[in-house]
Amino acid sequence: MKLKVSFALIAAASLSACVSSPPPRPVQQVSLQPQGVDGTWVDPNGIVSSFQGGTFTTRASDSNAVLATGTYTSMSPTMVEINLTSLVRKTQSRVNCALVTSSQLNCTQDTGAQFSLARRS
């Protein structure tokens, strides 16, 4: 009789070990969308702007000549202020840009002129 009880306890313990394991966790999705403005952007005329680590550079698409340089500061997750020097016009200006989507940046110059940039893949 003790043998039957022992066998029953061993069988019950074996079965409970199989049943008590937790269900698998769901796989967490990783977002591959770019964050902030760092990267390369292009305007409708093909002029290329680069944002990298607080430095801003604009280049002509045909000759790759530098047109403007400057710095940028993130004012919030969706707002960026650019202080730039135009090497073509020899002027300094401030530009405020709003990141309206991860691939579109709408900007307003201190003169009131507006333009948009699209993120280059």
C-alpha cells in the first residue's frame, strides 16, 4: 500500500511540474523609426541638410558645396531651433522647425519665410 501511495505522489509531482510552468511572454516590438532630427533631410529643390550631434550643415545637391553651417538645439521632442550662417549670403539667421512626423520637418525662418524638409532614407 505504501508503494502505491509513493508512486501516486511521484506521479502527481511530475505532472504538476509540467503544468506549473508560466506561459511564454509576448515578444516586445522594437521601433525602428528615427527619433528626433538627427540624420539627412532634403528640401523640394534637392538641397541636402544634415543634423548630427548639434551641428547643422546644408549642401548643394549637384556640387556638394557647403551652403550653410550652424548649430541646432532641441527645444522639445518636436521643436528644434537652428542658428545658421549662410556662406552664400554671408548672413546669420535663426530658424524654428517643428517635427510634424518622423519624416517631415516644417521650418520658419526669423524673416517669416517657411519651408519643409523631408527625411532622406
